[in-house]
Amino acid sequence: MISNSQGTLTIRNARIFDGESPALVEGSITVRAGRITAVGGTEEDSGAAPGVVLDAGGRVVIPGLIDAHFHAYALSLTSAVNETGPLSYSALAGARRLEAALGRGFTSVRDVAGGDVGLATAIEEGLYPGPRYFFTGPALSQTGGHGDIRAANDGSCFHGGHMCEVVDGVEDLLLAVRHRFRTGATAIKLMTSGGVISPVDPIRVPQYSAAEIRVVTEEASRRGSYATAHAYSPEAIRHSVLNGVRCIEHGNLLDAETARLMAEHDVYLVPTLVTYDAMGRRGAEIGLTEVGAAKNHEVLAAGKNAVTLARDAGVRIGFGSDLMGELEDEQLAGLRLQCEVLGVYDALRSATSTNAALLRREDLGRITEGACADMVILDGDPFEEPSVLWDGSRNRTVIKAGHVVSSAGLPAGRDATDEAIIGASA
């Protein structure tokens, strides 16, 4: 991290994508105490005090990226490893996964099956470098649902682990939701359909009763929060939407009628195209089971079509990765896949301002006065050369809360007690 003792940062000679407008703004960005204080114009116009100065050299600056479907504790594609290993190991390994995500330009992530207040506090206090960390705690699954790791011939007891908890019945679900909010969760995750790697649940069959989903969504709403649902099929998506869920994760088997229902209820879609693409290419390498491979093939073929249907219906589309184990290095490839469906502009909005709105954090995902100073300086213009978004070999400078945390060729550890002028790519 490049230190900034005076709390002032200026990025000059920038072309700025603000997270919402398709037009790039030329000029400077001024930051004080972790917040953006001026956008556009010149350094002289902003009245910036001496501090760190980055010369973008005409490169494009975008808001810090947001991954709305991240799993810090997903160390393996084997559910038992993720759920039942030592939590201390999962947290330490998860911190490394979060640090790597930050280095790619993801300055915020939403962990929708796992995480806890300890990991979030360690990042917030600077014990470990990482993105802003929004977590749900373990996702809620019915017995035999997507979060139940037991195969049909497994007679063991499993009540839950680090990423999922098996909870049935209205009263127990109410208690589980209240416990999550007591311990710092920012939203609640429900499994309302089958999944790819879970052993006994068909993908299309809806999970949880209407009353069970409703008690979760109503309690979350009372807390000023929301519930999001893992759901693939139209049946499961409708079941979730009609019972108060605010966001659908995956949604690969979405049809046009259900997409219109989502739009009518202002329900977000967070597609996770890259996880199926990566598993399809690297399934043998990562030990994907035969059953898992068959399920993956079904949802992979439909995923891009679902995003198109959602866009055409007016659904707000976010961005997520959902990568587990060794596949974490595919995170940026998710931007490529979303660009292929939506185009660069809409894909960038998905991973910035739309995801920020989903998080109910209007101060994220934008480059505007008053926003958190989370930004990425790219090595080029993504509207002319989209691959600068996902090509890991290209330099990128990552800034979180006004501090340069990944410099990609910048000199590290530069003291800003005197004005420092640093090229954005060396």
C-alpha cells in the first residue's frame, strides 16, 4: 500500500467512467479522507492540498468493482471440506482469497454463504488487506436442500458448517435470521432450489415452503435488510419472488414470463456465468463429480440466455462470480462473459453502480463527489479494448478508500508527506 499520511490523493490526466454515464469525463479526481471531493476539471480547480498525485496518463478510471456473489470460505469444490474443516484455517485462507480479489480491482464483495464478524472486523481494522466485506453468514437450507452436504447413503448428522446451515420450520428460521443479524450479517441467503454440486436435490424443484420463505423475508425487511435466494428454475424463482425475496442468485433457467415477474417486483438478478464456464473447462482438474458435471452442463447452456431475458424485461442485473477452490483465479473472466451478453457499458454498470444499489450503498460503485474513493485505473480504454477489464497481464492500479493498495508497477511504500507524483503504470 502506498501510504498517504495527509489523506489527500489526486488522480490527474484521467478519463473517468463514473459508474452510470456512458460518456467519459476528462480531468482530475480529488480525494480527501477516503472520500471523493471533486471530479473533472484540473488539479488547480479542485484546490487539492499536497499529497499523493497519480498521473493516469489518459487512462480510464472506473469505480472499484463489486462482486455480489463471493465465497471467502469456498476453499474446495468438495462441500465437506468447506463446511467441516477448522474455521481458523477457513478464515486465514479466506483472507488470502479476499486479498487476491482486491488486487484484481474488486474493492467490495458480498459473501452470500459464509463469513462472520471476525473476518469482517479484521479487514476493517487493516489486519488483513481486503475489499469492503458484506456477509450473510451461513446460507439457510432445508433438509436435503442445496446446503445439505449429505448424499442419499450418508447416515451421518449434519446441521451446518461454515457456509451453510440446515434449518427447517418457521420458528427455527426466525431464530436463525435474528442470530445472523445479531452477529453482523448485512443480508440473509436462502437456498430455494437445487444446485450443481449438492448431491440429492434436483435443480428445478423449489425448496422451502411459502411460509418458511416469508418469515425470513419479513424479518429481514423489519431489520432494514433483505433476503437473497439461490434459485435456478422459473418455478423456484417465482416461489421466491412471490414470497418477498429481493434478489435472485444465478437464475440460469429463467424464462421470459418469470423475468417480467422479477421486473414487476423490482427483484435483482445476480448472474454467475463464470463459475459454470470455468467448471465446464476445468471440471476434471478440480474433481467435479459426474452428477455435478451433468447439472453444470444444463445451467451453463442456459445462463447467457437468462441474462438476455432479464435485460429485455427490465430486470436490474448485477454481477457475481461464485468461484470455489482453485477456480478463484477466474474472477475477472466473469467480466468477459458478462460483456459478451450485455456489452461493456452495461456489464460495467452491473459490477459497479447496480451492485452498489443492491447493497444499498449509494456511496459505492460510483465516481462522484461524496462517494467512497474506491477506484481502478485501467491500462487502456475498456470501451475500445474490452480485454483490459479481464486481462490479468495488463497493469491496473487499485485504490480503496483513497489508498493505493495494488500498484501494478507503481513504486510501493511512497511517503506522501511531500507531494509525490507517480505514473499510473510503469
